[in-house]
Amino acid sequence: MSQLFRSFAPLLALAAIAGFAAPALALEPTVHGSTLVLRGLIHSGDDLAVIAAIEAARGQLRVVDLDSPGGKITPAVEIARRIRADGLVTLVDANRSNCASACTVLFAGGVRRHYVGAEGIVDAVAPKGGHGLGYHEGHTSLSPDGNRYSGAATAQMIAAYHEFGMPQAAPLATRAPPEKLWRVSSASALALGIATSTARP
């Protein structure tokens, strides 16, 4: 083993561990007092874990704090339905959190929806990443198109916005291609009924 390899071996081991830790990026529910924190990608089956967490803390929860780049729409809809059924409010803090793609469906589930810290966000197409609410067309790895566009996924998101009583959010799902995001200002979120408040719950 060369001296160069030995000197980098610990870093390589850490990189390998980080690579194998990828499943931890799945949506992880944690309860902090009256707040359910949801962080990570939304995968198939995550709705079961989140609903179990809600049931375990029944009567204790009031707020669902969101930070997710999105993921699968079907489990997102199921989680949003449970959020709405239990009368919970949703929170996206744009100072520190990203709620994009399917996460916006989770946000829609709140009986009240708090979008805070978004005063500096403007309504525009933006790269993925960053903070705040972000909308885009649905996508799938099965699409032959370069941008992986999925009309079915887009329609599913639009149907969810209608189901949760915010049809004004539906056009936002077509304002950015799958590889970008349409970021929403706090003023627009209020005007469109996407958010009900820009103050903390």
C-alpha cells in the first residue's frame, strides 16, 4: 500500500460510509414537543412511518415542520391527508428549510399553512436547492425525454392542490421544468391561498 493511499484511507472510508448512509435521506419523522419534524426525501412507504408517528403522538401534535426536496407524490398525498384529518398546521421556514416538489403537497395538507422568512424570495424560476417553497412539473426516471417530464405526476400534484382547497397553486406546477423550481414569494403565497400566514404558528 502506497504512502499516498494510506494518508487518504481514512477519508476514503468516511466517503464510503457516507455513500452507504444514503437511505438515511428518506423522510424521517421526529417529534419535538408539539411539533412533528419531517426531513428528507419522500419515498414509497414513508407515509406509513409518518402516520405511525402521528398516531403515537396523538393529541400532542400541533405543527408539522417541513424540510424536504420532494420525492414520491403518492405517499406525500397520504401524509397530507392525515395532516388535514388530524387538524395539524404546516410550517416552512424559508430561513433554513427547502420544501419543493412533492413536499408542497405536504404543506397543502395543513389546516393552516405558515410560510415564514420568505420576504427575500421572488417569484421566479430558480435552480434546485435553496430555501422556501418550490414548484415544478412532475418527473420520472422512465421518461425518454431529457428532462424526465411526467404528465401523470404533474396531474397528480395538481389534483392534490385541488383536493386540499388551493386550486390557485395548480398553475405553479407547470411554471418550471423538472430540473428547475418555481420559487414562490411570501406575498404570492398569501395571495394565492397557498399560505395562510407569514408568521410562526
